[in-house]
Amino acid sequence: MVRKLEKHIDKYGLIGKNISYSFSKDFFNKKFKDEAIAFSKYENFDIQSITEFPNILKENPNIKGLNVTIPYKELIIPFLDKIDEEAKNIGAVNTIKISKKGKLKGYNTDCYGFKNSIKPNLKPHHEKALILGTGGASKAIAFALTKMNISYAFVSRTSSNSAAYTYASLKEKDIENHQIIINCTPLGTYPKIMDCPKIPYQAISDKHILFDLIYNPKETQFLKLGKVNNATTMNGLDMLIFQANKAWEVWNS
């Protein structure tokens, strides 16, 4: 009887690795309840390798849409049939729409989510940003900053063509010259809440915005260290809500 009922439920979910911290499941299931969206369910698909992705589709033929998080936003692309133009330009996918014929199309709603969440705190002097990390999420942030005419530089653990700085090479003057600092790494995510990117926090001032894509915990060590120096601090919860609602639009368009 349960399996028969399952066949009539539209499934949505999150693809990621070690994602018990995520609020997406609670967010969408509450949305379904509050908006009386019947026969819909959202669940986590926690996989250790992207090679497990086809099995998820095989075992859940009634999946209509998926979100994608760390570390699969780039690795998911070869499994898709089509990619939206913006997601293609970004080079990362965080939302997948599955058609009635089972075709998978990738989108990126992270860019939309970030842009709309940070906008209210932007001031004329916020002209340059440092992006901590070079993964799929950081690509969406870079794309959004370009749209907002804010220049940026990547900070990475190791030297690379894409990163202007490593954490070891980052100086106080670099922090002073970049008034927005965005953490796109998983450092500080629950349960490792004492972790944070190693940057010269002493150079942060009240002219800075520190934005952390992490939202669990609500205030990461990265944000706490920024707040000590009177920076404006923001976690990723508003971004999550913006991008999740945009994903719902994509799935129902």
C-alpha cells in the first residue's frame, strides 16, 4: 500500500555529500504543507560519489526536480541532457528539472540567490570582493558580482590560474582593498563549527561585508571574527531561501 502511494507522490530532493546539516528538506516540506501542495515530498540523497547519481534516478522514477550542493555542482554536468545558458556560463549547476520524458536540464539559482540577498547591504564603496574557494558555488558568486559591476579575486589553498591569492600569500592590505569577503568553502559548517578560513581578520573594518554561504550554524567563526571588527555580517540563509524559491519556479515552469 505504501509503495502504491509513493508512485503518486512527486519527489524533489537534494544531491550532496554529508548533507545532514542542510535546511533544504525542512524548507520545502514546510512549503508543501503551508501552501497545501499535495502529493509532494522533498528528501536528501546523500551520496559519497557522483557515480551513484544514476541509481537515484532509477530508484525514484517520480523525481521532478533536484537541488545540487557541495561537492557535485560541477561534477553533475556530464549527467545532464541540457544546460540553461546562464548555468553554462557559470560552469556549475545547483538545480535540475526533470521532464515528463525523463530528460534532465541543469540551471543555476545560486547566482540569483546571492545577488538578491546581498543587495540591501551594498554601499558605493563596496567595489571589490575576495571569493574564498574556487568550487562550483564560487563560480556562481563570481558571475553575480560581475553582473553587479563588482570586481573580484579568488583565494585558494594552492596556486592556480584562477586564484589571484593563496591563503598564505594574503596580506592585510589585500583585505583592506577588498570590502566584500565571501566564504564559499565548507569551513565552519556544522559540526566543525570552530573551523574558518585563515585570512588576516585583524584588517577587517566597519567598511567590510563578510558573507558566508554557510547557514548552519547561524553565525560561523568567520562571521564572528568579522563582527568583532564591526563588519556587516551575513549568513547564507536568505540566499538559500531566494535560490530555493527560484528553483521551485524552474521546476514548475
